[in-house]
Amino acid sequence: SQQQQQQQQQQTYSTTPHSTASVTAAPAVAQQQQQQQQQQQVRQLIPATSTTPWVRRFLSSRPKDALLPIPREYLSDGFNLVQLAPIVERLAMMEAVKSGRSTDAAAVTGATATASSSSSTKSSSFPLYKNALRLILLEEENVSAPPYIQRAAEALYVLVHARYIISPRGLDMVRRVLKSSKSMDPVFGRCPRAGCRGMPLLPVGETDDYDFATSPMTRAKRYCCCCGEKLFMWDS
């Protein structure tokens, strides 16, 4: 009888971690399913043909950011990319130095500088920026690119996204996204303060500087229109 009691105790001890793990994993699974539903609703707002394969892959890799799919014609319009070339070029070179690929990046910039010096144009060409933009606009699937070009493309998309969401088309899409999320939890969560009574939050940024390190000063926050507080609740 003592052996049976010991076996029963061992079984209860062995099953307890699994039960607690399942309980703790349940909210995470529900949150992941909710994010997938929200992302699917965002995709339905814009036809798949109006954006590029790279944009679709990038958005699926960052579902918690709730970024909008920018149309291809907006990304290819030079007016929407004004003064972004030197910023992306600097970020790409910094990422190349960090990843130990500065020689490759310098070879690309050196070859482009030689070609531009031999031509009649005197303006800077920003080759790393152009490669990042070309990567975003390609219609081909599974295009390989160096890591620093990939990170530069991500930075370029986020910078253009900040301009797109305050344009008339972007604001209309934000309105439709927020309107479609009324049947479930808001896209950016609710204010945890009791006095706000679950006020939906909005994303807000305190600076236009892009930083790969995502320091606390440059990361986006969430703003409550009821209490006027900015909350540091960004998951990604």
C-alpha cells in the first residue's frame, strides 16, 4: 500500500508541471490566434496584388506591430521617399560594420562612386539605399539579399510607413482597421487604468530617428486618449 501511495504521489508531481504549463500557455495561444485574425483583416483591406511579396513577408514576421501594407505605387513614388536616402544609407553601413560585412558594403559604394564620378552627374547615388528599395519593390518571391540590405529595407519600410499613415489613404486605412476590430480586442490594446474603462490605445512615437537597437527613447509607445498618458507596452 505504501508503494502504491508513493507511485500516486509521483504521478501527481509529474502531472502538475504539465497542467500548469497548459494553463499558462492558453492565454498565449489565444493572443496569437487573435493577432492572426487581426492581421488577416488588415490583409483584406488591401488586395494582395497592390503590394509586393517582400512587404507581405515582412508584415507576417512582425504581427505584433500591426503595420499596414503600403501599396507598391506609394513605395515607388519618389516624392514619398524624399530625404530618406541618406538615413537608410547610414543605417545600412552601420549594420554592415556591425555584422562584419563592411568590406562588401564598401565595395558596393566604391564601385558606384567610381561610376558616378565618370558620368556627368554630381549627385550622390546612395547604392545601399537603392538596393534596399529595389528589394522591397521586387515582384519575385524568396529573393536573397545580404543581411545589411535586408535590415536597411526594413528601416526604409518603417520610415515610409510613418509617412503613409498620416496621408489621406493611410488615415482611411487606419480608420477601417480600427472599425473592423470593434468585434474583438483593439489592435493596440486597452488602457489598464480603472478610470479609463478599457479605452482603446493608439500608437505614438516621440522621435523620428530610427535606431536598430530600439532604445527606450526611440521605441513607439501607446497613447490613451482618456487619461492622456503614454504607456510603454510595445511587445515587439
